[in-house]
Amino acid sequence: MAASSFPLPDTDWDATRAFWAGAERGELVIPRCGGCAAYQWYPAPACKACGGKQFSWTAVSGRGRLFSWAVVRHGFLKPFAKKVPYVTGLVTLEEAPAVRLVTNLVDCEADGLQVDMPVRVVFRPLVFPDTERQVMAPMFTPASEPVAGKERNARDV
Ligand SMILES: [Zn+2]
């Protein structure tokens, strides 16, 4: 990554280019093994479950659960100083509870977060004062528990 683009992620890196391209389209995509159908994150050359080497980037629902989090109140690195306080966390995916995405929790009260609470993906630009470029990134926000009817219909249209 070019030093001048820090702290933005390198969206041209082969291993994660599809991930960032998906986010730009508003899709959360995760590599899925062609051999055993396991989702694998972080991307790796071989499947941890079966050793397979064929992966396809697969869109997931964006629904998940909050695994853990931390409220960052001090900007130790200059580019992050103006963003505090913010919440960084690990989210597991509905389709793949073994996958834990490092992400930010947004539109939430830090005090209201609970282990295993349902969350859903939202896409927000990563913007920093010293960088011109911005990168769309998947972040998560608390979601209500799925209820019969309404939410299912909304997804099916
Ligand atoms: Zn596999």
C-alpha cells in the first residue's frame, strides 16, 4: 500500500479486490470453497476445511451477530484522531458463523451493544481528512430480530 493512501485499505490487492468491488456495489461478498462450500475469511490460497483451491466470491445476506467489540475513545494514530469515539468489532455471518469480520459498528449506542445481538451490514465510505480517495466499506449496525412476514417479504421482492 502506498504510504500516502494510509489508512485506506488497498483495494487493488488481488486477495481482497473482489471484496472491495462488492462493497462498492453494495454487496457483501465472501470467498466460498468450490470443494466443500465453506466460506473462508480471511482469503487464503487453500480452504481450511478441505484444502480446495477453487473459490468463488459469494454474496451473503449481510445479517450476522456481534461477536465482540471495543469502543475506541483515543485516536492513537493521527488519521483516526478525529473519528473517535468509534466502535470496532467482530461480526459473525448468518451463513457462516465461523467467519468473523473485523468491522466498525455504526449508528448505535456503544452502551447498548450486547454479545450475540443481531446486526446487519450497511455500506459507508471510509473518509479521512488527509486522503482524497474514499473507499466504500461494509460496516454493521444493530438489527431487530427477524420477524415473520414483513422482513421476509422485503427481501423477496
Ligand atoms: Zn473446502
